[in-house]
Amino acid sequence: MDRVIRLKVSGRVQGVGFRYYTCRQGRRRGICGWVRNERDGSVMVHMQGPSEDVDDFCVWLRKGPPSARVDRVIEMPAAFDESLIDFDVTY
């Protein structure tokens, strides 16, 4: 069963390679979606794929890469986007 969600990740998540680590982790899991910086200093992540893989990715995002510090994660529902075929950094 597929799952589609968005996470708003706050903390020290901009300027530390968070988007690029996130992109790599999404692709490793075969998840489609995107990651982008937000104006408020957070990072937004849209992901869709098999529930088990999305859940595993969410666990990783709550910790983040070694260079980051994740203080807060807000999960929100999202609509399936059939145009997504990979995981990318967007601007």
C-alpha cells in the first residue's frame, strides 16, 4: 500500500547539506518526492511510496544527517502527485 505525506522539519536544517542527504536517502529507498528550503528556515519534504519505505524514511528524517540538528517535525497529509518519478531537490 502506498503512503503520501509531507514533513516540515525544523532546527539546523539549512546550510548543512540537509536537502542533498535527504534526496540521497529518498532515492535509496525508491521513494518519489521532493525536498526544499522554506523561508522560515525549515525544510519541507514531500514523499510517496510503499508505506514501509516511507515510514523508514520518516524515522531517518527525524534524526537527519550528522551535520544537522532536527528539533521538530510536523507531519501533514498530502495528495498523490502522479508526475513524480524520482526524488529531487526543488527550489
